[in-house]
Amino acid sequence: MGGNGGGGSGGMGGNGGMGGAPPFCMPGSIETCYTGPCGTQNIGACKPGTITCNPDGTAYGPCTGEVTPVPEVCATAADDDCDGQTNEEGADCVCAPGSSEPCYTGPMGTAGLGICMAGTQVCNDLGTAYGPCTGEVTPVAETCATAEDDDCDGQTNEEGAGCVCPPNAVLPCYTGPVGTLGVGLCKAGTAMCNALGTALGDCMGQTLPATETCATPGDDDCDGQTNEGCVCAPGSTQSCYTGPAGTSGVGACKAGTRACNAQGTGYGACTGEIHPQPESCMTAADDDCDGQTNEGCAAQTCAVYQENFDDGNASPLTAGVYKVDWCDDYIPLASNTPACMTGRTLRTNESTIDPTIWVYKGDASCTSVRLNYTYYQYDLANVNVSYQQSNDTIESCEKSGLFTSVTGHNTLKACAAQTQITIPFGSSKGVYIRFDHGTGQNALWLDNLSLEFVGCGC
């Protein structure tokens, strides 16, 4: 930096020479500068500044923004003297930052006695002071609740609240009702005082009154009487039935069992028995246990399903015991509906689709299902309704095997109604009803289809 100053002065000596001499520096250019001792730049707080070339290009201005070493103080967290160490000396310094030393704030002479012990204090980051004394234990009032010398006077449990009995002493004990000790099976036990003398342990070996039981020869409840009130052998069982006379073993009704209690004083509840219930056409059993099954059900009917296909779906029935679902359902747009029908309809698709309904009654007493619908048959032959009985519990499309024909379609190119087509369940729980596609051109349309179960209720 001194050389730069000398050169500038030489240039200023004669005005006539300025025209041919190059400038000392580019006017306005900026360079870094540092005037502190060698080896301190960028150490600790020290950093370089900048110098700016004057407008004439003859010299740089002063070095600005630089930080040079100053005496170290603990009032800052920086390395003020830029020697690579922070707060190692200087005003306000008390300790080396981060260093630690033992500490104790309890009464003199108690550290190291009983539970009392010194802790540790750590110098803060500035080195100006130690932090709190942590980890130390100072004296507290003596108590028999601990096995320690709490007040740090060199003695353990010499005084204090909570002392009950001589430490480790074995004493007789009995926790039963007054007047039962020594009566029947009842007897005293022993309890040991704990090592602190604060409490007796559990009373061991004593026999207390128990519920009188016929399973033992002794006076279990210690009342001076033995096996009073015995009725049966503890744990034994016997058949039982609390339903109306004459119904046990008839239909669904059956006996249960009851067990003698542990004391032999009586039997428990009758479990597992089945009593008569109102006769239900939804089961195959004699529910009321009168020797007849599903009496009166034959005259009952249940309208279980109705579909007009106007929403574009052949909707299933899934709620309840009865189930209905479809296979190969084809529902064209309303524009394809014959003029004598309204809305959308179910249709066989030329000679490829046979719409099929799966109907499931489960264990209900239903004997048959009645089928009602409106149809429009174009130019087809051999179109009929057929069925296959099945025990499927879920729909299974593309059924193979023999289907039995139940009715045909005689009217051509006009709307006609089929009513009360009866399809038997036989011994099966369900049936598949199929509308055969027949042979010929175009299709068979179906609308306003309903199903009614016969021989069972809803």
C-alpha cells in the first residue's frame, strides 16, 4: 500500500506529464485491503475491508470495513484479538468457556455423607460465569420411608415419621373377621417388618373364612358349623328344561344342562336349552314345538321383487333373507322399446343372450315362486321360460345342465301379459329362471316383471 501512495505523488509533480503517463488505478475500481498484523486476517473477528480508486486514477482511498485485532474481552463470544482462541483472557473473564468444575451448595461438612453429593457447574459460552450447580444432592429431613441417611449426619433412620415396627421383626397376624380366629379352619399367620421399620409385610400362612363348600369336610366359613345347606355334589351336572311341559325334544326344542356350584349349595342356570318360539315360515323347523312344521305357511305369499328396467338396470335384491340377481341382462335404450311398451325394457339380444334370474329363498318354507311380466315377441320361434332348481347361495351365471320348460310365448309382434307362472322350488333353496332366446330374427322384450313367493311370509 505504501508503494501505491509514492507512485501517486510522482505523477502529480508536473501537469504536463499527465497526458502521457498511464493512471495508477482505474477510477472507481475496488480492491480488498487489510492493515492488521500479518497472520490475523480472517482469524476470529478479523476480516479485510475495501479501497476504492479516486476519480483521477492517481491513488486509492482509505481501507474501509476492515476489522483488525483488539484486546480480548469476555463480553463477546468472538475471538477479539484474532489469535485463534476465544475468551481465553481479558476483562470480565472468569473461566474457560465450556469448562466444568465440582460444586456443592449444602451445609459445610455434609457433602459425601449419606445421600449428599457434589454436582457440576459449567462455564458459560462467554467465560463470564459458571452456570447452576446440577446433579448435587443436599440434606433433607430424615424419614423411615427410605433406607438412606437423608439428612447426611452419618446416621440412618435414627428418627423421623413413618416408623411402625422393629425392622425385620416377625410378628403374628390375622386379618379375618373378629371372632373367627381359631374357629373351624381359620388360623393366624405371620408378617415380617420391613428393613425400614415402616410397615409389616403380607400376613403369610393365615387361613381366613371362605364360602362354605360341600367339597370339604371342614368348617370353611368358620362359623362353628360344617357343610350346612349342601344340595348337590360340587361341579356335577344334570339335564334341565324350563320350557312348557311336553315340548322338550319336540321340533326345535331341546333340554340344556345345569351345573352344581362350587359350594354344593345349588345348581346354576340352565344353559343351552331351546324353548318354543312363534312358528316362522322363514325356517324349516318346528319352531313352536307342537309337532307340526310351518303350519299355516302354505296359504301365505310374499311379493318380494318388482322391476321395470326404466333406470337402465336389472337391479338385484340383496337385503334380507331372500335374494334376487340377474345374469345376461341386456337393457337397450328407450328408443328401442316397442310402441306398446314404455320406458326401457329387458331384451334378448338377437340369438345370443338368455336373460336369467337367480331367485333364493334360503331355509324359508316357500314352495314356489310366481312370475308375472309383460312381453313383446318379434319374429322368433321356440321362445319359452325354463328353470333349474339350485342350492347356490350366491349367483352363478352360465348355468349348465337341464332347464325345465314351464311356459312359452304365443303372441307375436304385440304386447301380452304372462301372469301367475308358477315355478317350484322342490327341495332346493333357490331356482334359476331363464328366458330362452329362441331361433329367428330380432328379439324378445320384457317389462314390468314381478316375483311372488308362495308358502311363506315376508
